[in-house]
Amino acid sequence: MNIKVNDLRQPLVLREMVKLFSSEELLTLSELIESITLERMEEEAQSEREKMVKRAVIAHVKEQLQSAGLEPKDLIAFMASSPSTLKQRSQR
């Protein structure tokens, strides 16, 4: 059976390939898949938590800027035209 990695994404191909394993090998494989799945789920959850924290920080900074009467776009425009930025651009 000549199988490519992308073929494994097709349920029928994967099913045929799995039939080649013994029940003991399949149980071991199942445990491995479960372990990897749990690790992946934790990684995804951690990534989502990090994204939520970043969004919260950005929202907080925007809120502080607005309460100070500043618009984020104005601040970016000001920073883009600061003398040090202009000097850095001229050196490029």
C-alpha cells in the first residue's frame, strides 16, 4: 500500500491503513493519539488564553488613551513623525 501523508486525511484511506495493524498495536496507537490530543488541546487552550490577555491589554491601553483624549491613530501618526523615527528612515 503506497500512502502519502495527505492521503491520511481521507477517512477511507486511513481506515484501510489501520486495518493493517494488530489489535494490540491499535490500542497502543489509540493511547498515543489520546496523549497527543490532550497535549494539543492544552496548547490550543494556552494559546487562546494568551490571545485573550493580549486583547484585554490592547483594550485597556485604548481605553486609557481615549480617557486622556488621545486617539490611537493620532498617537501612531505622531510617533511616525517623531525626529528619531525620521532620522532612522533617512538612514535606510
